[in-house]
Amino acid sequence: MSSAQQERKSVATSARGHELLDKVDYRLAETDSEKEAIYRLRYRAYLNEGAIEPNADGIVTDSHDELPNCWIFGVYVDGVLSSSIRISVASPSHPTSPSVDVFSDVLGAELQRGKIIVDPTRFVADPDRVERMPELPYVTVRLGYVACCHFDADIGLATVRAEHRAFYRRVFLQTPLCEPRLFPGLLKPVGLMAADYREIQERVYARFPFMRSSAFERRMLFDRAEPVLAVVRDSAPIAAADLCV
């Protein structure tokens, strides 16, 4: 498929993604049963694409799932868990995330400079549903972009296999930072891609308007009863939020 054809397909799919948002519920996994359902979805999705070895528990989880700078979301379409993504926010006050751990030589210096990094990982989709809903990846990875706005991020990341690079380059204007590496527990290496969030923000909104979010939506998704990111930067994270609507 030519780049022009890919672009037309992306724009058409994003338009349907805007319609799909009306049917989507983003739910933060907080209970053990909600988390287990997502861990089992991860297992089925990873196993289906040959990314992991089978295990007796039938789940995929790691230590980052329990960290305070991590949000695990289930994406429900018509009430059915259809995909999931984990959003980690690395900052000088919480200088860890899955990608920071694996690519510390690349990202450590950015944190030392005071940068805020949004790190979406564990993006999985139900193998039985994603074929019927090509817009599902768009509405799922949208959560990473919403997080970038809420936390006034400097850098938005993506850790993806080589065959998925074109999607993130096309949608989020991200570029590779280094050669692919293996994440713990995965069989296939993933590359690190990134973009300066503020620099590309308006261009992404112009091409994919449904990536915008309201301050209310962002608070509902990422605010917690007890703030876990007490110091993200000197100013409150919502200070720049109005730019995202």
C-alpha cells in the first residue's frame, strides 16, 4: 500500500473512530477482578501474535502494574472488554516506567533535565474483535494522547514492533530513537519511538480531531482521590489543559 493510500485509510478510519467513541467506555481498572480480566486479555492477545510463551496462569502482568504512577485502562465497546492499555507517567519525582527501565540510557537524561514522559505500554486488543473494528487501535491509543495533555507532557512515547512503526509515525508523528530491544517476558524486540508533544500537538489534532479531550474527561480518567504525582512539575498539570480542547 502506498503512503497516500495509507493516509487516506487512516483518515477514513479515524472518522469512524470518532463515531466509535460514542460506544466506548474507558474504565480504570481498580479492583482485582477488573485487573485480572485485563491480564487475561493481554495473555490471549500476546499469545495470538506469538509475542510470549504459553504459561499455566493464562495472565500477563508485571511490577509496573502496581506502581502509583501507572493507570491501567480497559476499553469497553458496547459493554464488552475489547482492548486495554497501560499509561505510565515518568517524572523527576517518579523516575520509572517500563520504557525508562529498558531504555534508561536514552531516557534517563531527559528525566534529569526535568522532562515529563508519558509512556503507554501493554496495548492489546481482543483478537476476535479487532478485525471487525479497525478503528479500535485509534480509540485505545488515544488514551496516551489524553494523558499527554493532562500531565502537560514533554515527551510522548511508543514502544512498538517494527511492523507497527508506520502507524505511530503516521498518527502521532513519532520517530525512532534507537534500535529495538527485548522487553522482559516478550519474545519479539520492540523499538522506542517518541515525539515532542507540544511541537506536534496541533498537527495531530488537525488530522485526527477525535484525539482532543475535555478537562472533565481528563480529570475523570487520571485524577485520583489521593494524588500520586504530587510534584509533576512546578505548575499544576491542568494549567496547560485548556490547549487540548
